[in-house]
Amino acid sequence: MLDDQTCVVTGASRGIGKGIAEEFGKHGADVVVNYRSSESEAYAVVDAIEASGGSAITCQGNVADYDDVDAMCEQVHDTFGSVDVLVNNAGITIDKKFVNMTREDWKRVMEINLGGVFNCTHCLFDDLLKAENGRLINISSVVGQQGNYGQANYATTKSGLFGFTRTLALEMARSSSTANCVAPGFVRTDMLDKVPEHVQERIIERIPLNRFAEVADVTGIVRFLASPESRYMTGQILAVNGGMEW
Ligand code: NAP
């Protein structure tokens, strides 16, 4: 379904990004596995994609650094040509009650979770506009919809993606390219592992489906958004959160 599509997934060495990259690879895409520091994990993702018959490259780069992203795009163009699908997935948390949050905690999360989205989208925007099935997919969070104790910086970035996605959807529409957002609930990855056990127990009580998401609960939805089948959906937020209200 993604044959001949070049798909860039940021933060694809681990967690949700790894799952998305492998899902894209299984469905015929040429996949760019971006990572910042987990080199061996990123190469393992490429190996998994190649083992499933797909093609992929790793691309090291800090999404918060415009020059890194620019160099990454050059590498992608040299290898695969123009990009069809960009998944802005890379993200971090620095959780603290607001009273203890420093400007540095605020800035670091902004620079990666929102600055990274600007940098990658800006560098690949022309590609997405000229692609036959240009797709911008931003990974937000239920926390952007509901807020969350101790996550003022993170929640702000994830809400920010809603405005960004809706605006880009309007600016991309003339080229028949789309922009959508996926807002997962709590997903079993390293990011969730950092949440203390007793807090995890309280979160599960708020999830009607009574469990955390697995990465595979999210990846099929992202693949659908990347595929030509989603061509008439744009500016949407897809909540994938086990029924959590917001
Ligand atoms: P994760 O397991 O912590 O993985 C984060 C990934 O992002 C890693 O591959 C990491 O690469 C990469 N990354 C971090 N900073 C980067 C940077 N500056 N430049 C390039 N890559 C960078 O996180 P996850 O749980 O999979 O989360 C992925 C996305 O889903 C995030 O945007 C997160 O906000 C969102 N999300 C997660 C959950 C959840 O419960 N897990 C729920 C909703 C939304 P390196 O290891 O190489 O640094």
C-alpha cells in the first residue's frame, strides 16, 4: 500500500517511531529511520525492515537542530529522492510540577517537541507539496487534549501540534497533500516506563479499555493516514486512547 513512497519517521530508533518505521517497511515504503543517539537500535530497525523485504536507511540528527535536519534531508534526497510522507514523532518529556519547572526544562521540551516539528516540516515542505500523496503526520498525545499533572511543558507542545496541523492542512490543501495528527493515549514504551508505578496504576483506572496501548495499537492508524486511502481526510486529530474522555 505504500509502494514507491519515501517515508521519513523522526525518532524511529525506539518506541512508537520504531513501530511506525517497521510498519511502513512491511508495506513497501522506502523508510528513513531518524534517531539522535540510539545508533545500534536504529540499525536494528533498518535490519528488521530489510528482513521483511523493505528498504531503509538510518539518518542521525537532532531534530531540534536546523542544520542537522537540513543535512539529514540532503542524505535522504541523495538516497531515495523526494519525500512523500513525514511523520513527526520524535519527542521527549521532562516531567515536574510547574512550581519546580525551570526555564531550561521548558525550553528543552519546546525545542524538540515543537522546534523539531518546525525544522523537519520546513525542510521537507516542498517535497510534501509536490508528492502525489503528500502526507504530514504529527504525533501528539492525549495529554495535549486533557493536560496532565507534572507535564505543563509537554502538554503545551502536544496541544500546539493541533493548531500547527490544522493550519498546515489549509496551506497544503491546494496541492492535495494532507496534514493530520494522531493523539495516542498512554503507550508502553521507554517514555511510559519513566512514569512511577503508582502513577501508572492511577492512569489505568481512567482508561475504559483498562490497559495501556501497545505500539501496534497505534502503528496501523499511522499507516492508514500515510496511505492513499486517507486522501480525503485532512486537519484531523485521531484519538487512539482506549476511550479516555477529554
Ligand atoms: P521513546 O520510547 O522515548 O522514544 C523516543 C524516540 O525519539 C527515540 O527514538 C529517540 O531517539 C527519539 N528522539 C528523542 N529526541 C530526539 C531528537 N532531539 N532528535 C531526534 N530523535 C529524538 O518515546 P515514545 O513513547 O515512542 O514516543 C514517541 C512519540 O509519541 C513522542 O512524540 C511522544 O510524545 C508521543 N507519545 C507517546 C506516548 C507514550 O505513552 N509513550 C503517548 C502519547 C504520545 P534516541 O534514542 O536516538 O534519542
